[in-house]
Amino acid sequence: MEHTILIIDDNTELRENTAELLDLAGYKTHTARNGKEGLELARKVQPDLILCDIMMPELDGYGVLRAVNNIASLNQVPFVFLTAKSEKEDFRAGMDLGADDYLTKPFNGDDLLRVVEARLKKSRMMRKQFGNTVDGLNEFMNDIGTLDEIKGLSVNRVVKKYKTREYVFMEGDTPNTLYFLASGKVKIYKTNEDGKEYITNLHNAGEFFGYQAMLRNGNHQHSAMTMEDTELMMIPKNDFFNLLFSSNEVALKFIRYISSNAGESEEKLLNLAYNSARKRVAEALLFMYKKYNEGGKKGDAFPAQRENISALAGISPESVSRNITDLREEGLISTDNGEIRITDLARLEKLRN
């Protein structure tokens, strides 16, 4: 793939020499003589990387970077400052504004190509989409593990098998691991003083859990138990924090990856908290249906033990049983050997609203 690089510098000789070096290395280049011209050209050509001098007429490099950061189509483009100044304050000012790197003039061809290749490689990784599977997680971890900021991530990530109704961790345990659900189902729950269980989340294959306690620097405030035979990939706490503290871009990418399903789950649980018993059961069934049948077809059955629906809906098992019976008699669901099949999805969704 041919990458386009924009060079903005008021020094004609340096600008042309830099373009020539990059052209010979297989890149496509555009050049601008000042910041104002460079910003107009950036909007037009949409470069993959910008090399920009700091001290220029019309608009200096800091001004160009501020403008680029406010343009949606350009604010993810790697930005590298070219500067003849060696004072640390100049570098720090540029990095504080969001620059990705800098080159001090005079620089040689090796220095130029090293920085350009590193920035483009990191940019590709940041834009790449990774699937919520073990292969997708391994690809993500391996890709970011090649970046200079986070060398030394664990290569051998442990996969552990759990039986149905086996504890992963208990409330009060010290968190040492980020868990990735390779297969199976896990419920996250709390138990009150009377021993009653309240489910706060259900995790499906392709989801992460266990990181909240590590971010709080405290013990687990919930328990985690498998709902069926399950495989979990373990990411050590040190690796987790290496990812978070490596760089802003990597941290943001990782946070988006691990929390892609969090917002929707929180919304569902809020609905459960404030609805009537009948609506709570409908919401709980729809929540479990989606967790068990993501990507499935309408009407797929799923296991739904009364105690889990009760813990998820926050009502008594007896009330769950009555509402399940009502929904079955109304033709919205069917039950068979501990499994529930939603037979009228549209009506059940309407019921919860």
C-alpha cells in the first residue's frame, strides 16, 4: 500500500531533499512552503503522515497541529515536528499539543525513515479492528507487543478451563488478572446480608471482565461464577497496566477494545432496576437471550434457571415463576427442560417498554 506524506517546511533545500528521500523509499509526497499552505494541502490530499517544521511564516507548526487536531478527517493522522531547535521546552510543547514524534535538524535518511516507518506502523495498528475472539485478542496483543513502548508483554497467555457453577473469583479477593472469555458464560453478582444473590452483569464469549477492581486498586466488589463449561484466557495484571500506561493512543485503543459492550450492559441493568416485576422478567429474558444468542437466529433457545432470572431481575423466584407462566400462556415464550425459547420477540420487546 502506498502511503502519502505531507512535508511542510519553509526551507526549500530541506523540503525537497526530504521529499526525494521519501520518494526513493516508495512513499508518495506532497510539499508546502508554509503552515497556511500546508493546512490547505492537508485538507485536500488527506495524507497518512505529516512532517512539519515549527518556525514558519504565515502559520507556525504549533498552529498547524492545533488546526489538524480540530479537523475530524485529519486528527488521527500521525504528526511529526521537524525542528532545528534542541531545547527540551520546544519538544515538550509540541508533544503536549499532541505531536506523535519529532526530528531534530539536521537529520539523515536513516533517522527520517525510522521515524516515518514507526509512526505509520503504529497508525495502522490503531486503526485496525480486532475480533472479539481468542484469535482476535492474540492478534491485538501481538500487534501492540511489537511497539517500542510496550516491549515485553507476556507471550504465553494462559487459558484455563472451568466447569459449570465454578467460582472465577469471590467478593473480597485480590485482583491479579484480566479475564477474557474465550467460550462459555460468566455471571457477575453480589450477595446481600441475607444471602440473596443479585446479578450485576452477564458476560458472553468475546468479553473482558475483572478489570474494574484493578483500576480502583482495591479488592473485587463482586463475585464471578461460570454458568456453563467455560474457557478463560488470563492476562496478568502487570501486562494490563503496561498496556494502560504505554501511551495515550495504545491505552485508548485497549480501553475501547475491553469495554466495547459495557455501556449497553449498564443500560439494560438500569432498566431492570426500575421496571415492574413483569417488565423486569421480560427485560431479564431479553438480556439473557441476547447474551446466549449473539449472532443467532430468532427463536433460539437458551438455558434460564429460575435463580439466575431472579438474581438478574431482583425479584423473588416465586414471582419469576408466576411471570414465566403468564408469558408462556400468552404465547410470548415456550419452556422445555430448563430452556426458554422466545416465540414472539416483537411482543416481548414491546412489553418491556
